[in-house]
Amino acid sequence: MHTQFKLAVVGLAVLALAACSGNGSSLPGPSQASQSITHRGVSIGTGGVDASKVHIMRTANSPAIINSAPQTLRYGGGAVEHHTIVYVVYWGFNVAGSDPNGEQAYLTSFLNGVGGSAWMNTTHQYYEIVNSITKHIRNKAGMLKGTWVDSSTVPASPTDAQIQTEAANAEAHFGFNKDASYVVATPHDHNTSGFGTRFCAYHGAALSGGGEISYTNLPYMTDAGSSCGENFVNPGSQGTLDGVSIVEGHEYAESQTDPHPSNGWYNFQYGEIGDICAWQGLADTTLSTGKFAVQPLWSNAASACVLHTP
């Protein structure tokens, strides 16, 4: 669809799944799923975010609802990013004091290494069907195709409409690609209202000059501290940036499997591939560019949250 986004609304869930045996890559099912889908028409803060048009990652300290229904992701008949790539615009990161914790370098390094990894390989099982042909998501090295520091002024609290405009600016800068995730990273103290209290990041679909694109609003994660993952895996200064890779990894996996919510792989009670497993079983994963904190992803094949897929 080209004029508006399908629903991916806000809600919480907790799953009780059986523990899985194996080599340590398979984890028990989640005790908390991501804030995503049960309450329609709810605003996220007062920043102009329409919760019916985006899919959020809830904060780590959000309350939960007990639920134990099946959590299999189902295919909605729409697109996935089967030749998946990512572009990042660091909006306003040229200003002194805009990146006090070094999030730009950390995020770029994470995205440079995530392609071809065993962590990202969990998305390979998911696919789209085009003209009766099944096209699986490909997990190849070199997914990060470009970064750009946009020196234009960032609003103190950008609305979703302004984030979408910046995503369209990124598309104009990098070029249109239907398999791309366009990430808008905002600097220190310039976060969309509701960040850190109602959500850590979100993704959705927006119109640009080239067509409909998948975009992510990625606030300055360390501004939220432990609410969005700081020190969730690693202690002290080693874990300051844990939330950057945990949250962007969550959004990137969901952008691959459900780029235009909720036409791709989705569960209308629990959400997307990252939602079912959010904020539990987190650990470091080793990429070609270093070790980074990540969450497990839901695998239909394993019927479990897994950190790695062979």
C-alpha cells in the first residue's frame, strides 16, 4: 500500500514457553513480549507519533500482561527485505556535544559486522512470495551500504512526521531501494517525546521520492539509561552502549521481516520477530567487527527465541 500504513499498535504481552534443549543457542520462551499490538489508537507521548502507523519496541521496565497463547509468526502476504541492506543518517551529529558517548562509531561498527552473522541468520527462514516464487531473506556480509551526517538542524523533540521527512531525505541522499532500512539516528537530548518512558525505538513505512520506504526512528539510546538497555549485558563502561545494538538489532530484524507493518511476518497478539523475545536472554554476540549486546529473535523453525541460527 502507498498511502497509509497498516496497523501495528501498542500493547504488552508476556509469554510462558517451554524451555528448549540444545547447544545454548536456543533459549526459553519469553517472559515479556514487546509493547506492540493490543491497544489501538494510543498516542506515544505527545510528540505526534501515531501508534496505529508504527511498531514500537517497548522499554525494559514496561509493565507486562500474562499470556500464554501460541506465538508463531504468520505471513501476511506482503514484502520482506530479502536482499536486505541498511542506510543510517546521523542527523545533527556534526554539532559539538551531540554524541558524548560515542554512539555513532558503535552503531556503525555493529551494522558493519551484523551481515552474515549467526545472530542475523535467524531471519533467513522468513520469506515473501512473489508470482508464486518463494524468496527468503538473505543474510550476507556488507549489509551496511552507507552512512551520512546530515548537518541540518534537529528539532529539540522531533515528531514522527519530521522523522519521516528525514528518512525521505536519507532516501534522496542514498537512493531508493525497496529492500533497504533507512535509519534516522538523532543526537543527544533531541529525542521524540515518549522515548525512554513509552518506547526505545520504532519502525514503520513512509512515502519518499522513490516510493514507500521502511524507516526507523532511533533516538540517542544512552539518554534513556537502563530503560533502553544500558548495562543489560556488560558491566560498567563496557556496557554503556549495550542498548544501542540491542535496540537497533531488534528494529533491523523487524524491518527485514515486516518492513511495512503488518503485511510481513507478524503475530497479531505478540508482534514481530523481536517483540516476542524482547528484554530477556540478552547476551553478547561476536561479529567480525567485535562483540555487541543483542537480544534473541523468534524462530518459527525452533519454536523458540534463539540467539544464533546455524
